Amino acid sequence: MNKIYLPQEIKRIRLQKLQQTKNKCELCKGKGKKIFYIDGNENNHELKNMKLVCYNCYQILNTGRINQSYGKYGTRLKIIARATECSITTIWKYFQGDKLKDTTKKKIENYLNKKKTNKLPVKSI
């Protein structure tokens, strides 16, 4: 049976989640705006059941679809995938924190580090 939360408890828990994540999306590190309930039960307000996410990640989590134009580090997933020779799904899994092969992870990290320091030429699709 689910615990019944009072409105002030819900507010306190949400504030705690915002502080814990520093208002950043737990998937892409963008600005967190929405709470995603991991078990799908919006009445289960335990911290471990909640993820703070941005609108784009929320849509992806709810629909299960990847929006290929969704940007990371100012770059679309498709561009990162092409530059690193990985699939878009692999790039998405990297940002979710899923386990990847070390070589794949290094390829993506090298690309993103170069992108952050602006050492990459602008690539069009």
C-alpha cells in the first residue's frame, strides 16, 4: 500500500530533490524542470523514485522515443553520433549514464571535450 503524502511533505521532498540535483537535469545536465517518477506511480514521492529532468528528457522518458535533434553541449545527437561513429541510441545511453564499452565511452568523451574547448570545426549534416 502506498504512503499518503500531505501537500507540504510533497513540496519539501521536491525542494530536497531540486537542491540535491542543483536544478540540473539528471540525464543531460540541462535545466531541470519536471519530475519523472521511475516506477510510473506519481503518488510515490520517495526521493529514490524521482528524477529531475528537462522537458526534452521528460518527453523521451515518457514516449520512449529519442528526438534526434535533441542537443547536448550545443550539438545535436546525430552530429555526435556521426563524429564518433556510434549510433544515436548509444549517444543517448551515454548521457543517461548507462554502461558502455570503455572504448566507446572514451570516443564520446574525447569528442565532447574537444567540443567544449571549441577545437572542432563546425560540421553540418
